[in-house]
Amino acid sequence: MKIDLHTHTRKIKTGDPDTRNIEAKAFSEINQITDVKILAITNHNHFDLTQFEAFRDSVSSHCQIWPGVELDIFEEKKAHLLVIANPKNALEFNKRVDELLSGKNADSFTIDLKETVAAFDDLDCLYVAHYKGKSPSLDDNRIDDLAGMVSNPKRILKEAANSISAGIYISHGHNSIYGSDIQDWSNYVAQSKDLPELRLPVESYDQFCLLLEKDEATINTILNKKIKEAIELRPFNAAELIKIDIYNDINILFGSKGTGKTDILKAISKYY
């Protein structure tokens, strides 16, 4: 299943293209021919509860829609931060966004990190910051500041410009992801093929958040729903028996050089 935490469904700011506008029927038709099963609507400095509910209901049988907003943050310089709320809190999220943006111009609106956290953190939020090559970005110092303000720093993700950058950040211990930041919905089907793929079937916003925290019970619960076979091998010598689970999916062996990964692979090959 693929995930897209950065989509636009309306032209809000002057620089936004008209091709970001989409209606519920077209949105549903496009979504049904993609593998995107989780999608967050994050329009610039704007949230429309009526549209959110229409889009959510139009794809409810096959895709989760999460409420969000892309805010212009100003901390010495401008940056973009996606704030995505637990869908259970969509009504209150709409109220908070309305309070912040009431009487404000979306083109000129800015908010600092402290005000953002004060406005939204109790709504069980994810924070996805433009990072490095994804401009305009929050630098590491500002992301550290944000981590010190929110109730759960593990809910902060660094949005990369593409899969290669995200992979590099993840390999260095960062929570990173990338989204479509869709400019033209006529291109979404093709663009969706390059979106991140979740190897575990995430059933809810709460479950996704627990996976971000690497909650062992949650991971095991999801894994236990997948098809697997418990096998016994003797890859090293006849007396040394090991038991491993082989999933009907991608299986990965981790280990330092010389610890026996190749021997285990040979034993698996022989077994099958």
C-alpha cells in the first residue's frame, strides 16, 4: 500500500496552478486506479471541512483520508510545515485552522513554530517539515526546536524531495518521507507509482503513529496477519538448529560481515 501525506486539492495561493483543483468525483476515480491507501489533504494555509468529508466519503471503501494543512512557517526565514491531525479530530482541526486564518490572506500568512504547536498539538498531530532539498525548508536547528515543543518528537517527519533523499535520511536515523505535492491531478496516476510504499498494511492513523514509534506490539500484531511459514534450518552444522519465520513478502537478514548470512541464505535455498 502506498502513502501520500502531501496533496493539494485546491488552488489557494496565487502561485498555485489551477490544475490543483479537483472535485470529489474525479478525485475518487483517480484514487481507485492507484495503490494509494492513505492520503492527507494539505492545502496551503487552508482547510475545507466540507471538501474533506466529501473526499473522505468518496473513497472510504479503499483509502484513508487524513485532514491536514501546509503552513508557512517563519523562523528567521520562511519554511513549509505540514500539520496532519488525527481524523477523529477533524471537526476541531477545522475550527483551529479557521481561527488562525480568519481575516488573513493565504499568500501573506505566516506563523511561528511555538504558535503552531500551541494551536494543534493536542489534536494528536503529525508534523512533516520540508527538509534540505525540499524548499522552503526547516533547518536542523529549527526541527530540534520543534522537537522540544511537541508532546511526541517521534511524530516529526522530514519531507525529502524524492525517494533517494528519503532513503539516505532514513539510513542516518531520521524519520523521513516524501509526498506527491501534486501540481496537476491529470498526472497523479503516473506520479503515484513513485510514492512511498508501506510494507505493513496500516489500518488506521493511530496504528501509523505507533509504527513511527517502532512499537513492538503493534509491529508484531500487523506481522501476524501476514502469510508466513516457520522453518527449521541447520546452516552451520548438524547440531545447531535455528528457527526462522519466512514471510510471503520481502525478507531481510541483518548481520555484520562473517556472522553467517550467506550460510543462512544457502540453507533457505536448499530448504525450498
